[in-house]
Amino acid sequence: MGLYTYDGTFEGLLTVVFEAYERKTWPHTIEQEHLAQPSMFGQNIAVTTDEEKVSRVWKGLQKKLSVGALKALYHTYLWEQPGFEMLLFDYMKLAIDSKECIEDNYAASCVLRVQQAAKQMFREKHRMEAFVRFQKTADDLYYATISPDFNVLPLIIQHFEKRYADQRWVIYDTQRKYGAFYDLNAVTLVNLESQPDKRTSSAANNIFSEEEDKYKQLWQVYFDHVNIPERKNPKLHLRHIPKRYWKYLSEKQPRLQLETK
Amino acid sequence: MESRITEKLKILADAAKYDVSCSSSGGKRKNENKGLGNAEGMGICHSYTEDGRCVSLLKILLTNHCIFDCAYCVTRKSNDVKRAAFTVQEVVDLTVNFYRRNYIEGLFLSSGIFKNADYTMERLVRVAKKLRQEEKFNGYIHLKTIPGASDELIKEAGLYADRLSVNIELPSEMSLQQLAPEKNYSEILLPMGSIKDQLILAKEEKQLFKSAPAFAPAGQSTQLIVGASAENDHQILQLSNQLYKDYSLKRVYYSGYVPISSDNRLPIITEPPIIRENRIYQADWLMRFYGFNVQEIVDEQNPHLDLDIDPKLGWALRNRHMFPVEINTADYEMILRVPGIGVKSAKKIVSARRFTPLNFDNLRQMGVVLKRAKYFITCQTKTMYRQDFDSQTLKRRILFGDGSVRSSLLTQQLDLFKQVG
Ligand code: SF4
């Protein structure tokens, strides 16, 4: 048994799997290098990501697992909840050691937990695709911020790339401090210099286009008038949009009053 | 200027909201022209109203001026409400600007009839055409066809829209005569039939020529109002069943009548029949996804759905001889019929049992909810519960839990609900 450390990348984790088999030393803990506390028990093994090893492990997994299951592994990595490294390791080991395909064997706890993690990721991804709200800046950039429960930004890019092929947009994760920028050709991952939340504060309001408030207000008006008061059902409403998502939604913000001329 | 468009939006969203269909799924329009939007696959709910309904489309009327006088409709001629009309360009601008900000999946456009059917329909088509051709818009467009509009216009509408709907509203010819005297069944079914023919034709052409134009790729739907007229659930579900079969509708929507109108042709109710509407949706679901035949759900002897339990449980209680179901050996179809087990759980069970015989703990870990199911299943011939309760007892236990002292009180409340519905 040993403590394995890696560089925090998905490839790094695959390298850990390779090393563990090579040494026949199974990890009791896997941790990112900069977070790890050396363990007093067993070996401490620092793994360096190695492309060759990554590709051998990945090819081996491809033989055993469907594309859907491989995706679920990547999603569990992005899920980033405590213990995800060991969970992934257990899953991959089970897959490698079994003759049959294990991905539907929900009676095995790691299979079930990976599936649950993937489900949580799917849910959060879906919610972000639904609740992202763009604001148009004066220079025609559509700008949105998010702070999702899990690291889903890499998973939602494709959706927005297909949908908004003819407008420049940015989606910025304020918690993980990186964003995706689409420039009409391709998406690049960016770290913004200035704090984006400062840019959206009222002092800098003039960065948004003149129409922005108009459409925000029209949307609020629409939201209020599509409601049927006779059918009010706050419980159902909250189940669909838990309060922690309200911050994204302009229809859940105080009503804008535009000057009417 | 600003305030005028706000005012119009208020009036024309208000007037459109009673049409409950909101789905934006089933679209096949890909963004291939590097234009705006993509309506492939599943629709997204971008928000939810305070009554818990999905907000996916900008759902508005082009105008709420109307020459007809349908009793159940707020827009009817004799009703004293503010009237307004959007221009074609205003609808286009609203749709595009909402879409670009990720507020919506697309547009659901309907209208009161001003002047005549074709005059109105022509404008609806113009909105859709402009969106597709000038704005390169690939988002979802649902157009409601105006009763009495010409075949050519409906055909053209199908070229730009993802979905077309013809609302039947009232579940029988007789109610239609009473409540919407200007309309009749044949006039409604005619366009429905012609849309169906177009859909088939377009599909055949598509197989021959890849470049053949698509026709309403997300199909057609309709809406029935529940509780504004006297039809029972059996009549309603029979009608839907026929519509699914004969007109290959994608969806039938049910709208519990909201007492908005004081028209004296209508029943006096104080609250919309929400529970009944919900039960009808559940029954519709059973017909479409669970392999149930409409006769198994309601028939002449039992023309009403039970309001206090869902129709699947109702069926199980009437058919106790089919249970218990052995989870490890039963067909998928039968597992699907166990109360409390949905499509996802049934699929999981069938794939997991190939690896190992399942017990109740396995089921629980897999996320199968046993609250109801436990009374109807065995795992490796073991039961979790005595299975010899009679149906009444079973129903009580499921509704009120195992020690049901308060049950008499609650039964009274449920009876009250029943009256409302
Ligand atoms: S024709 Fe349509 S809009 Fe006009 S009153 Fe009848 S239901 Fe309402």
C-alpha cells in the first residue's frame, strides 16, 4: 500500500494507474502534489505524468469500456469531490481485472458511485446550459459568469459553440477563475486579468450596451406575465430552480424600471 | 417607444399563457449555416414560472384581436380586455434578442384571428420565414395554425416551423358547438390530416433526396382543455389515443381549465382541476412509454381516473393476480408495470441482474424507490412485506404509511379534493 501523488491532471491519474500495476503497490490514498502531506505509513510515491503510460492505460480501458463509461470517468475527474481519485482508481482497476465488462454492474460500489457522480455532473451541466445568461457589452461581446457546484465549464463549451456560432461570447467561472472565450472561429480557455465581477458592478455599467437593460427588463416583464397565479405552486418552483441558482437569473432580480419617454 | 413594446408584451404574453404546451424537444435543426442557434435534440427549460411550469419558448400571441367568441378563451370577442398587436419585425427582434442572451430555446407563436384566418396565418408564416431567412435563425419555432387557414399557408408554415399545432381544445363535437360555435370538428381535423400527410411525404422525399426540404421536423401536437366541458376521463383518453394513432401526433397537451372567464356557458368552478390534469398526464404517459392500452387505464365501467392514486398504482390494485413480480426473472415489460418503478430503474434492474442475483439492498443502492414497489415484488422469491393485504388496505398503507391512524381524517380531505376536480 502506498500514498501516490500526481500533478492534478486526468492524465496524471492514468499514470498513477500504470505505476501501481508496474510496482504491484496499490494506493491507499491518491493526492495532488501541492496538497499532499507525506504519510508515515507505507511508501510515498510521486508520479510524473508520462504520455506513453497514459496512452497504454487509456488503450487498455478502451478495450474494456464503452465510450459512455470512459466519458463517465472523465466527468468524475471534473466532479472534484473528496476521494474522487481513489474512486476512479478502484473503478479502473475493477475494469482492468475483470474479464467481463463491468460498467453495468451497479452492485459494485465503485461502479454505482461513478455513475452517481456522472449523474450529478450531467445535472449541473444541464443546469448551466439552461441558466447561463449573457449580457451584451458595448463592443458586441456576450458575457456571462458562472460558479457551478462542479467543474462543468469544459463540458458546456460545445453546446454554446454550436448554438452561438455567429456571436462572440465569454463564459467565466468566477470560482475556479478561468473562462471560455469564443471569437467566431474557435474557443480558447482564458484567465481574465481584471476581476470580472468588478466589471459587472454598477460603477462599470457603461460597459454594457444600451439595449442590455431594455431586453433584461422585457424578459422580466415576460416572466411575470407568463405566470398563472391561480396555479401557483412554490414548492414545485423551488424544486426546479433551487435558490442557489437564482443569482444567474435576471428574472429573479429586482425589477428594472426604465424611464419611459 | 420602449414602453409601447413593454405594454404589448404584457398583453400578448398574458393572452398566450393558457396554452400549456411549451416543449422545445424533438427538433432536428442543426446550426450548419454558421447562423444563430441550434435546435437539435432535447429542449431546455431556461426558467420556471412560479406555478412550476417550464419556460422554454417565448410564448406570445401576434395579436389578441379576435373575430371569434369561444367561451373558454380570454381573447374572445365579447370579453372586455385591452387589445394589442405586434408587428412582424417586433416579434423577430424579441425572439433573436432573447435567444442570444440564452433566455429561450425559440418562439411559440399563436394568434387571435383578425380579419380572417388566412390574413392572420400569413403573418405568422412571415415571422417564421424572416427568422429563418434573414436572421439565419436555427432555434425552435412552433406555430399554431389558425382554424380555417388555407392548405398552402399551412404547407408553407411547415417549411419554416419545427412544430405545428392545431388545437382541438374541446374533447367532443357537442361541447365545441356549445362553447365555440364558430368552430367545428371537421374544420379542425382537416388541417391536422393534411399536416400528417405532409409529414409522411416529406419523410419519403428525404429518403430519396437528402436535400429535400424538411417539413415541421418536430411533428405536430394539440391541446385539450380539461374541465370546461362535461367529458369524462375515458372520453378524453380515448380521443388522445385516437389522435396518437390516426394523426401520429407527437404530443397531446392537457390544460386544466383555469376559471378566467365569467361567460355563462361555462361551469362555475373556483380552482383549476390541477390534480385531475396531472392524473390525465400520467395516464397519457402510461400509453406512450409504458405499453399500457387505454382500456387498461379507464373503461366504460370506470370512466374516471382515481384522484388519490396514480393510474399505474390503480391498475396494479385492480390486477393483483399479476403480482408479485420476481425482479430477477420477470420481463422488462412487467417490471415496468410495478408501481414506483420507472423506465430508468427498470432498465437498470434488467442490466444489473445479468451480473448477480439482486436483493432488496441492491435495489436500494441502485436508487430504486421501494416505497410502493415493495408491496408488488419479490427478490429471489423473498418478499419484504406480507403480500396478502387486500387492495383497500394496500392503498391505505401506500397513501398513509404503515401505521395509519390519521387516515380517516386524510381520506376526508382527499374527498374534498375530489369534489374540486
Ligand atoms: S378563435 Fe382562438 S383566439 Fe379567438 S376566441 Fe377562439 S380560441 Fe380564442
